[in-house]
Amino acid sequence: MSRVDYYNDPNAPKANSIAVAVSAFIQDDEGRILMIRRTDNDLYSIPGGQLELGETLAQAAVREVREETGIECQVTGVIGLYSNPKHVIAYDDGEVRQEFSICFRALPVGGITRRSNESSEVLWIKPKDLEQLDIHESIRLRINHALERGDIYFS
């Protein structure tokens, strides 16, 4: 399934659904950030996805990181809560979802990086090299909040 993110776009389609999503910001001992290249929009992102029935938010983040990257992680905190109604995600099946995402901070605790059907590339990248990647501004916002290490962000 492909997707298009609309962010503060007056021509964006109107949302017709909302779902709980999670993402995880993970840095290794060298300060590099775990990133994926998404297969549904070809943009770079921190790993994440939808909450499934029967799991906690933290369990969803751990599962999504494992599924998309091969890395095992431990959630250590919350970076922010993102629910901007001006950020909608249009899928090719007609769903247009309003953003609702919790971004966690996590530590890598094992595993080996590998691609998946959701990630065409998995990489560890230095913060100074992020500008080289095509990253949606909603994900850049999460990364910036994580690097600032301020209070929990919410919108």
C-alpha cells in the first residue's frame, strides 16, 4: 500500500479515520540514529507503525522496530504526542488518516539490522548527516524534539 503525507496543505484531502501509531527514536553508543527508508512513500523515517489489539504502546514500538529494522530495543521514555489535524496521511485504498502518534525514546539492546517489506533500507546515521536524507517534516519534528531533550512535546 502506498501513502502520501500532507502537512499544513490547504489542498489535502479530508481525514476519514484516525488510528493510534507509535514511533521510536533510537541512538546507539556513538550517537547515531536508527533510520529506515519506507517502502510505502520512499522517505526516510524513524521506525514506527500502528498499535495492534492486545499490546501496550511500548510493546507496539518494540515490535515495530524489530519488524522494520531487526533491532531489539527497550523503551525508556516519551518524546512527544503528535495529533496535528493538519497532518493527514492518504492511502491508496481511500483511507485518509489524521495523525495520532506517540514517539518514544528507546535504547538498542540487540539484533542485527535487516530490511523488511516496510523498509527498503536500514541505517545508523549521525545527526549531522540527517540533512542528506529525504525526511518528511513531521518526522524531522520528532527527531528535533528528541535531540533537544526538552519537555514532552504535545500537539
